[in-house]
Amino acid sequence: MTKNQTFGRREFLKTAAAAAGVASLPNFAFAQGAKIRVGLMLPYTGIYAQLGVAITNGFKLAVTENGGKLGGREIEYFTVDDESDPSKATDNANKLVTRDKVDVLIGTVHSGVEMGIVKIARESGVLHINPNAGAAAATGALCAPNIFRTSFTNWQPAYPMGKVLADRGIKRVVTLTHKYAAGDEAIEGFKEGFTKAGGTVVKELSLPFPSEEFQSLLTEIASIKPDAVFVFFAGSAGIKLIKDWKAAGLKGKIGLYGSGFLTDGILEAVGDAAEGIETTLHYGDGIETPKNKTFRLNYAKTFKLQPDVYAVQGYDAGQLLVAGLKAVKGDMNKKKELITAMETAKIDSPRGVWTMSKAHNPIQDIYLRKVVGKENKVMGVAHKALADPARGCKMG
Ligand code: BEZ
């Protein structure tokens, strides 16, 4: 890592202080009693639209459960549809920070878009909570005191599936993904776990994001005849792949596995084509805890929708912010105390209790799940308290 990539606590505080004077950033300029300005930069169109909505709903549910306030202050929302388009990411994030003067920037889903947010968060010092995008760099080489994640790294849910499959005697696997950071990192994570346990990835297939044209790839898979296929897809791409897989006659012949995004939030839409698919993820619908039961009930009652992993991550972004602002009684000027409170928070999540790693990414259990009817049913814990390696992070 080069020196100027290292973004320590001192640099953060210096940047933030400079921002207060030079760029008149909002988080330092606003008087207590004014509304907290919350920026939501998420996809509301495109193949990840449903994910953006679930995150928004989850975040707002956590705030509602806290009396509709953060640290005793009312909230004003500023919302941007980032369209899962990395080319617009820095402009969109910059608008929220400089034009709308948000105190905290919540976003996003797509790893490429997240890189634009991270750039603006590092430059401005604005508090940033990432409720989904798994890009390793956000809590790796580009980690920073003001950057937090309440979801996962792309490596995290994929890595344990390697051992699960190898332990079943599966030896030859083909991988398939959208070709961008999230897919590449998920496949690398799976490969690391699988090869360590004795398996071989015989072919790595991909298609450009956000294409859903799977036909020729499925024909190629049928001709390779691997023991299993491991994939990274999410949102509507998961629905299309699972339906095409069945239509191509592969269901029941070759095992289809993936990071749990493949089957999360789509079971109503996909029908019985998903039955039996096994995935690994940090959440499962039927987790038997009072917290999960209450969350699912409240979410369904409020939004007339079933929650999924994205709703949980948005909810936990809300819970994390509630914890931070409670510690400073809504005073965003107490940046150091705010960050310490967020770093040490124990989040009582529907997924199970989790804590922050030094790099600001959840340390959490990864579950093995199986689609049974309309549920991602938890079959067991594939890896207990898994922390991302946070390669390149010099913080903490
Ligand atoms: C990502 O781009 O990081 C991502 C998108 C959807 C689900 C999971 C990860």
C-alpha cells in the first residue's frame, strides 16, 4: 500500500476538520436540534431495484422502532437512484455530500458503485454506512474510520461453500458469475475454500453485468459435465438463471450452488424451479430467535412484503446509526465518540448478534441454507464467526 492510500484515524480527523472550514461540510456545520440529514444512495431501477427497496425499508423500520428519531433528532431523507451504474457513482455521491449536505451517506448494493462512494467518503470525511455492496477494498485497502459496512464482503459467504462441497466428495466444479468485482471476489472466495479442501475449479465462466443471456453458457456447462456449479448472481438475474437452469434440463442432473444472494428475496417470483438449491449466507428466513421473529412480523406488517437478507442489512445499518448517535446524544460533532460507539456496538440482528471487525465489517456466522417451498431454510452453520481477512487494511 502506498502512503497516501493509508487513511488513519488522525488523517480522518484532519480531513474532517478541514472539511468543516473549507468545504463547509454539513456534518460539522449543522446546529444540534436541526434535522439529521440522511442520504440514501441505492438502486431503485434495474436488476437490483428490489434490493434497494428492501434496504430502504429495513433502515426505516429500525428508525421507526427508535421512535422515528436518531439521537433525539428528527430526520430528513435525501434519496438518489444510483441505477447500479458505476459511471455515475462519484457524481451521485458528491451531490449528496456537497449539494444536499448529508450527515451520513447510506449505500449501496453494487460493488462498482460502492467504489465511487468510498472515494467521496474518504475525500470528504462524511460518515458512510454500506448496507450491502461486498467490495473487498471498502473494508480492505481503502478502509477508513468513517467507512462502515453492515453486510458482508463478497469473499465472506462464498468461502465456506468450498469446504461444504469438498466434504461431500465433489471434486470438479464450474463457476459462473456476472463479470464485475462482486462476482470475481465471490468466485475467488469459493475457489480459495474449495481448493484448500482438495477440489478443483475446472472452468470459470462469466457474462457481462447486467446481461441475463444464460443460454450458451448453460449449453457449455452441460458439455463439461462438472460435479457441481457455483454461481454469484442476485436480484432478477437469480430468477432468470434458476428458471433457465430448469428449462435447460440441468435441474437434478448437476448441482447448482451459490452465495445465498442467488435465492434470497426471489422465492415468490421463481416458483418451484428453486426447490432444493443450497447456498451459504449470513441470514436464513427461519432463524429461530425472538429477534428474527419480531423483525419478520413487523416488516411484513409495515411493508406488506416478506423481508430478506437485504432488508436485514438495511435494518442493521439503522441499528448501527441508532447506537452511534445515542452515544453522542445526536451531536455529530463528537465524531471520535460516534465512531468508537459504532466500532464497539454489539448489533442484535435478525441474523444473530454480530460485532464489527477492526476494518469495520461484520464478524458473523455463515449459514448453510436450502430452498424448501418459499423459504431459505437454515440447515446448519457452515462457518462460525467468520471475519473477512481485510487484506490491505492498515486501520485498527
Ligand atoms: C455487490 O455488487 O457487491 C453485490 C450485489 C448484489 C448482491 C451481493 C453483492
